[in-house]
Amino acid sequence: MLKQRIITAAWLAPLVLAGLFGVDGGLFALFTAAIVLLGAWEWANLAGVLRTAQRAQLVAAMAVLMLIMWLTGAATAIWPLWIAAAGWCANLYWVIHYPAKGQQWQSTLRRLVMGLWVLVPCWVGFNVLRESGSIWLLFVLLLVWTADIGAYFVGRNWGKRKLAPNVSPGKSWEGVLGGLASTAILATCFALWLPLSMAGGITLVLITAIVTLTSVLGDLLESMLKRYRNIKDSSQLLPGHGGVLDRIDSLTAAIPLFALFYFEVLVQMLNQGQPL
């Protein structure tokens, strides 16, 4: 298993980095759309759509929707990000109250609709951050990876209080605090490197904390759906790593929320003449 994980990572990591930072514009949108559509294929399975033809039709419908959004300018607009923010509030409610409130989302149709506000705004967020330059896209990717590493290290060594035992028994509150501490250090280092003003640095640290917590929710949401479907991985598309959703679950929450903060806070501070 470890050998297979290493082999997959060896070809996957350069491909992903080249796609995220080596191209822009339409090619970048196409690359990230491909990732999201692979996630949509897996999401259809999580929603209970088992027939291959039906899943293909759903993915094709999402591809058409994304094409329309690109042609109309919605692929870089702010309103899909607000839809994501509202949707993740609902996701938080369901994760907290699982399994008691499961009847509110467990129908196949409702899980498919949930996938729309999880996956499509993630693609929009990617486009928004890439248009702003590579810096903020790089930052949010580092944020998610740093949060995962910090949470894993602290949780493994000191984790005692379960975060969401009905959803993901392995996660602990200590792990969450470890992730928050790690990303706070990352944000501080980033603020010093750019450099940002004192106000800009504090703002970035606060935004980072909120996005870090949201990235944890992204992980928990997929865990909840997999637990309900009684499956370990979203698919076997990435040998040794599970599925695409298993790799981007935290990003589906973090990317659109950070992009929304970028639109509504960071850009607004610049427009008002406040130096970041």
C-alpha cells in the first residue's frame, strides 16, 4: 500500500502543480474543472447513484453548467461563493446533528443538490484566486496542507476529546487546535514575507482561523456521507490514495470561503486605501 501511495504521488504531484501554477485563464479553468468533474463522478456515488450511465449523465450536466458559467462570467463572480457560504452553514448543522437530522439530507436528490453547492463554488473559488495571481491560491493550498499536518501530529500525540465521534471517530479537538496553531504560524510568516501592514496581518490571521475550521468541516462532511453509504473511500481513482474527493474534501470548503474573504475583505481594504 505504501509503495502504491508513493508511486501515485510521484506522478500526481507534478501534474497538479503544473496545472495549478503553470497555466492560467481558460486552460486553468479547464484543468480545475476536470478535477471538480472527477469529484462529481464520485459525489454521484455518495449520493446513491450507482448506475454508470446515470452518473455519466449527471457529470455531463454539471460540465454544461460550468461551461455556461464560464461563458457568462459567473465562473469568476462572487454570488456562487455566497451560495457556498450558505450551503456550508447547512452542512455544519447536519454534521453536528448526525445522525439525528439525517432525514433532512439523505435522499438521493438532496445529496445531489448538496454536491452542487460544494463542488461548483469550489471551482469558482479556484478561478477567482488564480485571477488574483498565484500568491493567494498558493496560500490557501498551504493553509489546508498545514492544517492537516498540524492536526495529524497534535491529534496523534495528544488527542483525547473526540471532535465528532458519530462522523469521524479519529478526529479530536486537540487536533483542531494543532491545525489552528499551525496555520496561524503560516499566516504570520506569510504576512511578514509579503509584507503586510499590522492591520493586514491581523486580518489575514483571523481569516486563516475561520478558513482552517471550515476546512475541517469539509473533511467531516465527506466522512459523514461515506459513513452513511458505508464505504471507506470515495473511489479508487487514485491507487493508494482513494478518490479525488478524499484528496480535495478540505479544499471544497476552504477554497470558496477564502475566495469570498478575498473579494469582500482583502480587495475592499485595498479599494479603501488601506495598505495590506
